[in-house]
Amino acid sequence: MAKTWTAFTKLSDKTAAEALGEAIEEIDPEPIGVGVFEIEDGSGTWEIGGYFLGKPNEVELALLAAAFNAAPFVISEVPDQDWVDKVRRELTPVEAGRFFVYGSHDADKIPEGAEPLLIEAAMAFGTGHHGTTLGCLRALDRLANEGMVGQNVADIGCGTAVLGMAAARIWPNPVIVSDIDEVAVEVAEANVRANDLTDKVICVEAAGFGHPDLAARAPFDLVFANILKQPLIDLAPDMSAHLAPGGYAILSGILIRQADEVVEAYAAQGVELVRRDEIGEWVTLTLRKPS
């Protein structure tokens, strides 16, 4: 079996980063995948990476780095590993208030009275182990403890759909979840089936609120958006427009130093901060549109 290799570099210009990503696709051997991502640390730095079956051509990568004024590529061999088995061993169950997020290998550990949410190891992003998802689950649990009963709930950028499924577990009406990524929607649908929630969670592919089913169900009394700082800021006007008076937004994917900027963007749209919670370096914001 061919060894897998990675090659990563960084750039501070988005256009150049995207062009470099396209250029990497043309080298020999060709990469099996290329990614261009903005590093969410406020620095404006972009990371460009390629994945290869076999060692990539170091000379070509060095020439590309020089041509695009990027840092030298860091080339690494990826060790052979059963990643699903590794995730299964390392992902222990997570408790967030009444919610218990677990893999099928831990089905015997569900506490009595808990609301179980099954996320398989092969679909492990957004399981509740990350501070952002955990923070959102705790915020949901707190609102429910305060007496809220969500009648119309949406999860924008749903990933595994764990947040939408959590709301569907405790409240009577169907929840709509969306993601811009087709694969994420397929993963969400698989998790919904695994949790016997096909009649309670509707999965759609959409950027933000841009889907007819979301428009038809608005306004919402609760919207989750666990994404990243800039997409959250860009979403603020639409969030305000799609929230019912008195409706809540639970936002995460935000580093502590980014929180004030997000709060200001939503305040400018009339959506006010209710509570701010920190887990490690991450913040979860609970906001409300005035009645």
C-alpha cells in the first residue's frame, strides 16, 4: 500500500493562496486532495495543503513556494493507522447537562434519565468533544432548564447534526438542520437515522438561510450556528431577519479574542447578548432578539 504524505505552506494573501492551491493540483505526482483554509486566529493567514499517495516532488513544491512568495512547504509522511479504531478508542462519552453523546461502543454507559445522542466514530467531527459543540449543548440545556420549549428550531452549519438532534430529543416539533457541504449533509442524515429521528430532523444543503425550506419555516425561536467568526459576522443580518421576536441564537466556533467583534455585529442588527460562556480558548454566545 502506498504511503500517504502531506505538504503544507502558508500565505497572507487569499487570492495568491487560492492560485497556489490550483497550481499544486498540476504537479507530478498529482495530489489526491488539496485544501486552502483561512487560519482563524485573526492574522489573515491562509494555509495551503496537499495530500499525496507517495512522496511529493520536493523540487516542484519549492519552486511553487518561491513563485507565490509562500513559506517553504513542510512535507510529512502520514503513519499507517486505522483512524476509525483510533477515534473509537479516544472518543469517550461526553455529558453536557442532560445530553449524553456517545459512540455505539459505549452504548452500555448511557446514564439513566439522560438524553442519548449516538455519533459513530467514522463521523466524529462535531461530536461534543470540541469546546464549541459542548458549549452549544450546555447552552441548550440551560435554556430548557429555564423553561424554554423550542417550537421552531434551526441549526445552520450543522455538521453531524448533533445540536439539531439534541433539540429534537427534548422538544415536540421537527427541527431543520442545514450545511453548505454536501458530505456534511449526508453525515447528518446518517446520524439522524442512527438516532431514530428521521421524523424529527429535516436535513437540507444550504449556504446560511438560503433554502426554500428554511425560508418557509422562519421565523425561528432558536437558531444554532456553530461555524467560524467571519461567517457568523456575515450571517448577522440574515440571522436577525430569521429570528422571531424573543428568539434566541446560540453561536460558537469563536475564539475568546474574537467574541467582542461577533457580539458587536449582532448588536448592530438588534440581537443582544444574553450570556457568554468559555471552554478553553473557545466562546459560546447566547443572544436574543428583543420581543
